[in-house]
Amino acid sequence: MDLSLITTSTGLDGYKVVKHLGVVRGITVRSRSVVGNFAGGIQSLFGGRLSVYVELCENAREEAYHLLIQHAQAIGANAIIGMRYDANEVMQGITEVLAYGTAVVVEKVAE
């Protein structure tokens, strides 16, 4: 899938949606290790950016995003519109990250 055909918008400039395939999602559940929590705790004592947690969140979003793309490709999509992220704490220290959107088939519009 061409990553430029994944958008938070409801359409893609220069493309026509020819088929809606439905909602697709990628989900991951992550937690920080005891060592990671310790390092994050130390960082929080000094204030500022908590790189340990930023890395955890970025990795979770990246994994959910790739799972979203795999789901869309598995059902025949070549694009995803209305893409969003959501995150929920499942229990203390364990977070679910969801990437979701609408899988579609698009065709380039003749100019």
C-alpha cells in the first residue's frame, strides 16, 4: 500500500473512492518494564521530556499503524481514509493503542 494513500481526511485529492470495504483496525497492548518505569521515574524527577515513555508510545502507535495497514491489505484495500488513533489504559501501566479507519479502493482521477 502506498502510504500517501492513508489519510485522516474523508477523501484523497486526485483519487475517486470506487469501493468502501469497511472499518479496519490495528491494535496493540503495551506496558513498560520495571527497568523502564524506574528510568522514567528518574527522568520525571528532573522534569521535561520523558524520552522513555515517548519511545514506548511511539513504538505502540507504529505497531498499531502497521497492523492497520496489514488488515486493510488483507481485505483488498489500496487506501485508508478517516484514519485515527485511540488509546486506553487497560489496567495500571498497561495501555491499548488502536489505529482505525475506513478501508477503500481508490482510482486516480484522469486530469
